Amino acid sequence: MVHFRFPIDQLPSALQDFASEMETIVDQVFHKSESKDESGVHTSQSCEANVAFTPPMDIYETEMQYNVYMDLPGVKPEVVKIEIQDERLVVSGTRDAAVQGQKLSVHRQERTAGKFSRSLRLPKKLDAEKIEARFDNGVLHIVLPKQAKPIPRTIEIKTTSV
């Protein structure tokens, strides 16, 4: 992974996601290798994580939570892994090839199969215990609730009578 000269978390929050995405893109560009599978088809894989494809992801913020949507058509929910590692949300898994184990001649192959992984830096003010995920019609929806804002209050000073 590419490391910046300064910690990303020192950037303003709006730039942290951008810096994190740039870090991912640089990794994908500079750490890829081309190889051929058993059928002679060229495949592109990341040397670091052996990632075959990067599913698209949308992130929306509301007053109460962040919503992450990831397109995972053809992926079974039981092979998707969602983790929190070092202040990052990591989603990974595998999409099986549509046709497997048959000797065939490939005329066009545009759909990618294999391992995938996406990660994003989490905001510091999340309620990690309440994170939820749903999978519906090939779309993974992860709900990242924000921590409740502290309610300002006045603290009464007690005195002892002498």
C-alpha cells in the first residue's frame, strides 16, 4: 500500500476519503500484474491482495447515519465479509464465474469473477456496535449510525457546610 508522507487523519474530513480513494487507486495501478488463466484468458490481479475486481460503491450521509451501497450482482451474501480494521470498514468476498469446469471457447468475457475488496476510512464519531448490513437484489447496504451528540448540561457544584 502507498503511504503518504503525513497521516491522512490530519487532513480535513472532506479530504480524508479522497486521499483514501487515491491511495486505493494508486495501489491498483502500480501493483497489478497480468497473467493467463487455464483457458489462456488474460486476467488482471492485484499482487498485494489478489483482487480481481473492485465493485462500485456509493456513500450517502444523513443527519443520523452514513449509508454505504455496494453493487454485488451474482455474489452470494454468505461469501461477503464485512469487518472493521484499524478505523476502516473492509468489505471483501468472491464472485464465482458464471460458467465453471467446462471446456469452452471464450468469445467475449466482460463480467469479472474472483475476489473483491473495498475499504473506506470510518468517521471517528460512529456507533460501531450498531452497524447493520442488508443484502437485497445484488446490492449490499451497510448502515453506519452516528454517535449521539452529547447533550450540553450544567454541572451543579456541591459545597460542604462547615
